[in-house]
Amino acid sequence: MSNYHKDGEIATAIYTVNKHAKTALDNRPLYTLKRLALEKMIRSGRAKKLGLHFVKNPRYSQQQSAVVIQCADYYFHTLPKKEDFNQLPHLGHLDETYRNPRRKMGLNVAKSILNNFLDLKCTKQLPKKNKLTPKKIHDEKKKHDYYKNSSYFYGH
């Protein structure tokens, strides 16, 4: 597979990874892939940082900002670095009416494109852990003596 991809194809892959990261249980690998791809696009001049936006729902009720990056016809937000506050203009609040274009791409295809673009070797996925169901959790708790003898009804 060639290492050169069109900017629009990479931007769609980043969009897809970002969309899935928002709902994933373990989103760190997906956000890392997004960050690395955007950094490489910025370094190569294929994307640019536009400025800073206020975050809509900041943590701990403190005002926070995010860096706005334009990549093809998409706009992405990333965490700012210290130098971003000195170098980039602050654009104020996010325009709620704008939405990125919706394009369909499977997550595996998007990850493959970004891994290829970043020259990362495909890492084998770890085997999935046994999914804990309420019944399994209940059975585990029943095995321990603490839960057997600590009830009000047993007089302890």
C-alpha cells in the first residue's frame, strides 16, 4: 500500500477515528492515532492550526481552550500546548451551526489508512477480556465470605 494518501482521505479517516473515540470504552489509542496524524499533517504543511476556541463543557467548571485545526474540509479540536497560547489567536466561542461533512468510512479502514500514513506497524489486538455480566459479578461476590456474613439479617 502506498504511503501517500490524499488529504481528504486522511481527513475522513481522522474524522472516523475521532467519531468512534467519543463513544469507545477505551478511547486512548484512537485519540492518540488522531493526534499523531494531525501532528504529521501540520508538520508536512497539509493541515494548519487556525486558533483557539473555548471548550463547551470544561472540566471542573474552569474555562478551557482547544486548538482548532483545519485539515482538508474538516475542522478538528486538540489539546493546546503551552506555545499555542502565545502563537495562536483566540477565536472565542465555537460556532454551533457548523458541522464537519459526513462521509462514511469503516473504523478498520480508517485505522489502516492512518497507520499506513504514520508508518506504524499494525499491532495485534489483545484478546478481549471476558465481559463481566451482572450474573458473573454476583457469582464472584458470593464466593467471598465477607458478603455471606455481613448482612443485617444475620445479626452481625
